[in-house]
Amino acid sequence: MLKVIIFIHIIFVCFFSTKSFSYNSSSYLIANTAMMLYDYEKAKNHYNLDEINNFNSNDLVKKLIAHVISGELHSANLISKELINIDFKNQEAWLVYLVYAKNNNNYQAFTEFEVKRTNQDFKVLDYVFYKNSDLKQNNIEISKSIFDIINSSTSNKFNDIFNYEFLLFYLSLCIELDPSFDEAYFYIAQLYQRLGNYNFAEKFYNKINTKHFLFIEGQKFIALNKKEENNFVDAESDLLFLLKNYPDKKELLISIGDLYRTTKNYKKAILYYSKILNKPEITQDMKWQLLYMRGICYERINNWESAESDFLQSLKIKPDSPQVLNYLAYGWLERNIKINESLKMLVKAHNQYPDSYYILDSLAWGYFKINNLEKASSLMEEVLFMAPWEAISLDHLGDIYFAMGRKREAYYMWKQAKDLATHEDNIMESVLSKIEKYESG
């Protein structure tokens, strides 16, 4: 569906652009599609620089971004000049033009800017290049000013820097001014990681200086991204290698524990979580989370006694944690113990996190356990409105309906649960048994 929407959008752009170039260029179509898919190298290669005069201002902005992110600042400078001729208020064009000028000690460009900016509001450019009306001389200082703008974008101070495209654009200019700007490399890598482009993420993580505090974090993400690509063996190997070289880094122990937990190797996860929990310097904020994670692993290997102990210890540190309250209370409900206490905990968790359908499911199940079937059914129906694919909730609602005498509806819910259940849900045997009993009369 996404590819269809992108295709339709690009066709619309091609047919309704104000320049004739856009009507008949397959390269233009490819370039715009590549931009929407964050493939800036491909976009750059298909935006023909020789036909720059055939582009409108919107086309030129996209072309400018593609060349800057691809590291082609010389070409980007040519585009910026053309864009300024069309729209001299365009701050991104001026930013590229002035960065290129600063790198080449072309102070005439700043004289040109100062003449043209009369009575115009260029707050981004003023902040980046000037201090008390004087031009900043140090490229590193200018680069850090651009980085400040990026950091401020989340507070909407600069409303035109919202999306990944502009963030990558500004970060790329930081690096043009200061090729040793490790924080910029890290955040570029983070953006590509969020976009699912793990090869580009790795490329930029590897540009971080080995002595910088973000180096280990970057190498850790390279390993974890391999897991996202279903390459568990290399992810595990890379993390263990890092730990061997940096044995005092607690975050590596946590990452290895998380790797094993998320790949269902719970016993190994417990081993690494325990190594951290045994360290005397561990903070309380870290400890409650690790106890929660280790508790989950104990529960998954059916060691409820140890899981319960970890959850209770976690709640002693952070009594209001909705996730821990939910996990412990649901565990008690499933074992038909401490029902009233569980219900109180789940009400508390739901009040803190009302949008969590996991917690709402547990709360509905708690009402089922005390035979408040109307309340239970109402809440579980709300869960399935929020998450209609949840097999466990469908199974629960089937049980609630059955207890209410609504047996045909219960059967329908169990059938849906059967169709949607995964191995991890661990409900298939129970659901099939209930369906068989209903069908046998």
C-alpha cells in the first residue's frame, strides 16, 4: 500500500509541476521516489545537474537536500545559488551557500548575504553565522550552532526542521564544517537506524572516533541492528567481543541480556542480568528495571517463585511502575492467588497508563476472576477495539462470554483466537480444547 501511495504521489508531482521538465523525465520520477524512500544517493544521481534551470523552487529544495546529504557540497552550492535567484528568502539555500563559502574562505558571499538580508528575518542564519552582529570565524563554532538548532527542533523553536530529511540535511552540514564532529555522526547513524537503513547507520557509527564516549554506544547499535536483520550470530559475537574489550561497561551487559531475552534465550539473559545486579555501584533506577527484566525471564522458564521475588523487589524501589504492577498482578491472577490485591494493583497501573491494552486486558481479567462479568466484558471489548489482533484477549473474552451464558459468541471469539494465536501466546492447546467441547455439544 505504501508503495502505491508513493507512486501515485510522484505521478501527481510529475504531471502538475510548473516546469515542463517534470512532464517527461523518468529520472525525475525515480529521483522523487528515492527521496520519499530516503535513498539520497539514488536521488542525487537521478537529479540531472545540467538541467538545473528546468526545476521549480520545490524541486530545487529536494535536489539541494539530496546533494548535501550525499556529501556533494560543491554541486549543492550550484543548486543553492539557483534557488536563491528564484527565492532569496530560502534559508536552507543560503545556509548551503554560506557553509560552502566559509569552507572556501569566500567572504564575498557573506557581504552579498548581508546586503540582501535587509529587513528580512533570517533567524537561523543569524544564529549560525553571527555573534553580536560579528561573523563567527571558527568553523567548529558554526558547526555547533547548527547542531544547537537540531537539538532545539523538538521544542518547535525552528518550525521548518521537523522531519528526518531536514535533520539529515543539517547534520550533514555540521560535518562539512567539522569533519571530526562525532556527535553529528552518531545522530546521523541514529536517524538511518530509525529508517531501517542499517548499512548507512553502520557507516556513520564507524566514523566516530574510538576515544569518544559515543564510540562504544555506536558499536553496540551496530551489533543490535544485526539482530534486527535476523543475524543473531553476528549480533551476539559483536556484543561479546565488545564486552571482552570493555569489561567495565554495564550497558554492554544489559544489551547482551536484552539480546538473549528478546530472542527467548532466557537462561542466558538471566545470567547477564544477574552479573549487573551483583555490581555494588548499580543505581536504583537501573536496578528496578533489571529486576523487572530478569523477572520476565524467570516467568518464561516457569520459575514463578524467582520471578515473583524479582517483581516484588522491583516494586520496593519503584512502587508505581505500571509495567511491573501489571506483570506481577497478572501472574497472581493466572495462579488464582491474591485476587483482590491484584485488582487494586491493576487499577493503579491502568490509571497511570490508560492507553495500554495489555494492562486493560489484565484489569478485565481481574474483574472476571471476582465474577464481575459485566465489567469484565465491557473492558475486554474495549481491549479488542484497541487491538483486534490480540489472540489472548480474544480467548479471554470468549471465556467471559461463556461464563455469561453467551456461548455462541464465546465460540466465535475462540475461533478468532485460534486463527491469530502464535506459538509465543501459548494458548493454542487450551483454545482448541474449548472449541472441541463446544462443537461436541
